[in-house]
Amino acid sequence: MNSNETKPNRATSSADETMPKSDRPLAAVLPMYAILAIILLHLAIDMTSTSTSSSGRDRLETTAAAGDFRLPDSGDRGPRCVGLGSGEGMDRMIAGYDLVYVVFPAEAGGRAMRAFSSDCLGATSVPPDDDVLENNDGLNTFLRTMGRVPPFLSSRLREADSLVRVLKQSIKNSLTIYLHREESDRLLSAIRAVAAERARDEEKTHWGEDELMALIRSKEDAIGNGSTQLLNCNVYQAIEDNAPNLVFLHYREVENLMKLLAKHHCPGSTPPKERAGGKKKEQFVTTSNNATIGIDEWLEAKSNLLEHSLGLKTQGSCTAETRKMEHDLFSCPDEALQYSNSDFFAPLGQIV
């Protein structure tokens, strides 16, 4: 052998000898196929993500077109907005359920609602001042004396246990509508109402500042009857345990609710134009430095610390859940929020 010839690499020669000739081109392109497979995998993931996002937008648009607006971050059975227009979600629900409960705390549209109920339902209605759902005794009396269960009941609630009973004991094909008012705003209205009632009974128009603060601290009647008392952990647990058909409705929308109830149960009836209770005589407060100002001015000046300084939320619980609910409720175009429903198999956007 010529000493100048290059000797073959034994390792390479050995490997080549053991590999069939037909497999050698495949081995050369395998790394390229692997890279291509990785690229295709990434493209498939991106397309799936885009498709899912598009599908979510399509479902949201379809739902919105039907009058029910799903909140962007909610799940299939999570809270959803409800339209109050003719043919929209609330209209369909009122038409579809056998019984509708309309419940509320003090100073949240209840007086007008009860006056409307009496006018709409006549002899079958709950008397305007009878909070029939507050306790079982009143409900049992009403059940015995009426001829037929009316299509809707309206009642003020004072205790969370009363709301728990409604959510737990109501039939599946019933709807509970809770008229909600943000608590700090509701409280100011309640203070005015209770002060006016006390002043009327005692024939007075002026309050001493300490006297008025003592009245507020006592949580008398409407002052202590708001979401702090009604929407507590027991209520949210009852919602989770029983999956009732429950809608939160901002109290400012009560007139639209009454129009829908009238449409189905008393055509021709009209919601009250003026707030029940009439005009209240103006009240004045004499401050600690002997200045006399109107009660509205006094409340505006003190409101940001009243609840804190007087401990008005001491008995509250699960406030975070209420604040989440309010965020969703006030985000809805018609301020109506389907918070819970008992149909576990309802398609997205469909309201039973």
C-alpha cells in the first residue's frame, strides 16, 4: 500500500458498514424533520389559542345580541348580565318562572314595589305593609287566607335568616330578585327617613348633633337594615349549597322591573310615578359649635366616617363577596345580574 494514501477512519467505516445503505439518507434528514415538527407544534398551539379566543368573542357577541351580556371573566355558570328590555333576559325569566320573589332591604325601592304589587295583583296581593317573607308565621297566615298563590311576592327582609329561607325553601321553578343598593348610599337615605319619622311623631324639626348620632348608632329600623345585615356568609353559603335562581337588580331599575311584571301579570297597570311616602318635612341639626344646618348638609359633611366611627359594620361578614357582586352588578349595562341559577345544563347565554 502506498504510504501516502489516507487511511480510512475506523469508527466511521465501522458505523457505515453496519448501517444499511437505504437508511443513510434518512439519518441525514431526521434533524430537519424534528425541527419542522417543533415549528408545526408551535403553530398549532397558536391557532388553537386564537380559535378559542375567537370562539369566546363569538359567544359573547351572540349572547349580547340576545340581550344577555356575559361578563368577560366569568365561567359558564358564573354571573351574567341580564337585559331589561322587551324580549330580553328579565322579560323571559318573568314569563317563564312560576313564582317570582322580589325582596329588598330598607330604602331600596321597596315602598314603590309594594304599592305596585297591591295595585297590580289586587285581592291576591300581599298587603303593602306586610313583610310576608320576613317569617314563616306571616307566610303561613297569608297562605291560609288567599285563594291562589300570586305570580309574584314582594317583601322587605330584615334578617339574613329570612333571605336564607327564601333561597333554600323556594321551588326550583321560582326566581328571586334582590333589589340592591350600595350600603353607604342606602344608609344616608335610611337616616333621613328614620329621623323624619321620629321628628313627625315628636313634632320636631331640629336635632342636636349628639342626639342624631345616638339615633344612628342605635341602628333603629331602616338604619340597621341593609346589605351588612342581609348579605352575610350564611347567605352566600346558601347560594352555593342550593343554586337558586337569583338576580341582583340595582334599586334604580325597579321601575323597569315593575313594567315587565305589569306586562305579564296586570297589563295596563303603571309603576308609581312618585316615591311612596310623600314629601318629608325638612330637618335641621344643631352642631356642637351651635351652628344650625340642614340634615342633608350635615350628612354630606360627616358621611365618610359615620359607618367607621359608629361601628355600623361590626356584625357584617363576607363583605368581599358583596363587593365582588357589586362590581359585576354595576358593570352590567342594565344593572341586572344573574348571580346564580339552578339549570346546570343551560347553554352559555341561554336563560331558562
